[in-house]
Amino acid sequence: MLTRVGAQHVLKNDIMLTINPRRIVWYADPPLNCLHRITKGIHRNRPGRVLSRIIRVPFERFVQGGSWDREGFPIQAHRSYRVVNDLYTHRTDFRQSDTYKNARESLRRDGHFQRKKRTASTIEELDTLFQEDLVTLINSMEKNGYEIDRSPDHCRVMITAQGTLVKTQRGGHRFAAAQLTGVTSVPVIVFRIHRTWLKTVQGGFRGEKLENLRRALREVEARYQ
């Protein structure tokens, strides 16, 4: 069993694709994502991290079979896309967006608003959070294109049984901003591939099969540019 980390070690730069983000129209969660979700609560101390790694073993497989590639939904229905689209539509005044109004209501009701690791306890802090986080992302993307140095994590994609690309977890806001602002070139990392596709391209992780896989990845990249 090859994990995604092992696949990165074997494939090196070939696991990275440069694509036009608008060519991707579908989103799907990774297969066995439930194993990732249920271990978040125990991943806070050393014993918990050890147990978490054991539970997550099936989730970490780079090659996965099953029907995960037939599940999911249009990428425009994803929450990250809807948030960025809302702010992009109201980019001249983000305070008019539903996203900001909902955050302001959460602040009024709960006494704070949290986004990832940032927390706002006042309207001024909420404005700063939106301006520095989401609004700046959209403005920067529109002006400078996709900047790799803005985040250590690459956007993730998966390859289905038919050899098509679907978006998956990580980098959802960045990817949506790239789609909406018309960016034509975004680096993505292949997070999972379907077992059926691997067999179709006669791929593997050693010898001639490895070269077949490398070639197939470049062909997928070419179709999405």
C-alpha cells in the first residue's frame, strides 16, 4: 500500500499539475474522509496522534477504488466557492455581502466570530479579518494571478476512474478566487487517483509502469490547460 506521502516521494514533481482552474467543474470529498473527520478530536496529544495515524491508514492510500468519483457535486455549489463569489460580487464594499452580514450576526449572537485560527470580537476586528483574509485574496488574485508563496499548501485534485480531474479539500477559497478572477494557470497536487484509471493507463510505481503513470499524468495536465 502506497500512501500519498509515498507517492509524492516516488513521483516527485510529476505529482504536481499546472492547470486552468476553470476546466474543473466538479467537487468530491476524498474517499474514506469519515476516518479523517472522526480522528480530529483525538489529534491533540501524543497518544491521540499515534491512535489517529493508525485509524487513518486506509484514508492515506494514494490509490483508491470505489464509487467516490461518482459522488460529489458541482464546484459552484461548494461553500468556499459561494463565499468567494459573494465577496467577489460585492468587492467594492464587502460589507454588503451576505457572507459579511452572516458573520456580523454571529458576532452579535455569540460575542465572537471565528474563521480558521482567527477570531473577531468587535466590528472593527471583523472588518480587519475580512479585509486581510478574503478581500485581499480576491484583490491579489485579480491583480497578480495565483501566487504560490501565499500559502504552503497546494490546492488538491483527484483523478477519477475516467481520468478526469475533480477538486477536493484544501485551497477551496484560493481555487474559487482563481476561477472567478479569470486566472488561467494554477498549480495543483494530485491527492488521490482511482484504481481503475491506474489500470487503464497501465500505471504503477516501479519500472515501466511508473513511466506509464508519469506519461498519463502529463496527458491529464495537457487536457486541463
